[in-house]
Amino acid sequence: MTSTTMRALVQHGYGGVEQLSLEQRPAPQAGRGEVLVRVHAVSPDSGTIHLLRGSPLLVRAALGARRPRQPIIGLAFAGVVEAVGAAASGTSTGALDGSFAVGDRVAGTAPAAFADLVAAPVARLARVPDTVQLSDAAALPVSAGTALQAIRDAAKVQRGHRVLIIGAGGGVGNYLVQLAVDAGASVTGVASAAKADFVRSLGAEHVIDYRQHNDPAQWGAFDVVIDTADGRPLHVLRRALVDRGVLAIVGADHVGGPLLEGNDRQLRALLLDPWVRHRLVGVMQRENGDDLARLLELVASGRLRASVEEVVPVDEAERSIQRLIERRVQGKTVIAFADDIA
């Protein structure tokens, strides 16, 4: 029988990890087109940090002016289906036969995911292969999903392309490196010296320490530049592109004004694109089960690493999220809600 209460990571206001606490909350129920999942593992990402801070300020119009109306944080999770809502069927290839059943191991995204139980839309779920650990599966839905859409759809990376990944050691960046290499590209990563060996282990041929080499014009000439962290003006990053190259903006913190922050550069890229010789694109992830199923297949086949640096128990969640805020995580960090997350 499903519990009526559950543990959840609750956010009391906007700010840092001091706004978080682990509390007992009423358990959700699966609605139409949803399944109730017993969460085994979750993974914070840059979006988690932005929502914790309530930044950019524009998002507070949707979240809540002084504190979030939905206090349970998080989006990406993996676990086991515990109950099925009415007509909970979808077209996701991750569902195989179009539906999920009690006992299925799944991963996906849903609001209020950092809790023992989450009501998750079927369209955003994929079944986890038996050979993939739930802790690895939890790391994929947001960060790897963003990377896949950046490489495949936005930048259209092809075999033989020279690709520069800025922020190559981060949550999205590590998947960008791996997926670009898998597509047949030659990859150069920009990262801190502390993450250089990690980035090389992902398949990057070269790693540039941005503290030692600060001018993109000195980094080389690339068919594709994907920026996840740099935040420099578009015209500066374009110095690293060949004549008809592609600049894809995934995100950056602490740039732009308080209203839009990093989204400002994505808007600028959209407006500038028709007027320059380069192709400028912004990347905004579209969460769906099909892309997640593809990523899980790549992990199961050994072509993609989940790149989980640490798995911590839920009572250490604040420490784990603080490390993410300080950019000290190589790849992904995972928070365990279950003792056994195999």
C-alpha cells in the first residue's frame, strides 16, 4: 500500500542551500497520464540552482514572487513504478508497448521530483535497461538530454567536425564531449586544470585551461563552438569559429541582467543570427521519453558514461548541491532516496 506521507527536499524561500530542509509531506497520487514512482535516486542540475535562487527574476512570475508555490525541488529522477494513473499510456519508445506497469524501473523528469514519491507524466519517462543502475539513470534526463539536443538538433555535429566544448567538465559539458565524439567529431574541451584529466577521459583530444588561455581567438578554429559556462559576448566567442561555423549557447551563470541573466545571450543569438555569416543558436531542452530512452541505450551499450562523481544519501543533499553551486563537481552528482539503488 502506498504511503500517505513521504520525505521531500523542501525549499522555504529563494537563496542558497540554507533554504532547504528534509521534511515529511503528503504523498502525491498518479493522475491521468501519470504514474506514481518510488524514487530511488535524483540528480540536481544548473536548473535546480536557478530555481533555488529564484533567478533570473523573470521566473518568479511563474514560480512565486517571494517563495516558490511548489516547495519540493528537483526534476530528474529514477525509480520504480508503484501505481498507474488512469489511461497512463504514451507514445514514448521508452515505454516499449506504450505503457508502464507497476514494478517497472524508469527514469525521467517531473516537478517535485526530489522526494520519496513523484507523480510523473508518462511522456517524459523511459524504461531503464536491466544493465543500467538507477543512480546512473537519474543523472541523464536533464543534463544528457540537453547535450543530445544540442549536438544533434542545434549544432548538427557531424563526422569530421572540429568541436569546442566550453564547460566540458560540467553536468551538461561532459555529455556534450561524449556525444560529439560518438558522432565522429574531433573535440577540444575548455575546463579548469583540475578537471583536465576527467575531460580527456571522456574522449576530448585537447583540453584548454581557460585561466591560462583566456582569449578564444587563441583556442583555434572550430566548425562548432558550444558554450555551457563561459558567458562572454557572442562576438568574442565567434572568434573561435571558422567562416561558416556554428555557435550554440546552452547557458551561463552570472551574466546578463538580473531579469534574464544567461537567457539574454540566447535571445541575442536569435536576433543576431540572420545578420552574420555564422549560425547562432540557443539550446532549450525539450523533455521527452524518446530522447531519454536513446541515452539509456547508449549507456547500456557502453557508448556513453553517466559520469556520476558521487552518490550521497539524502541527508547530505545540501552538501552535494553546494558543491554543484561552487562548480566543484566533475560530471554529475546523485542524491539517493533509497539504500539500494542498483
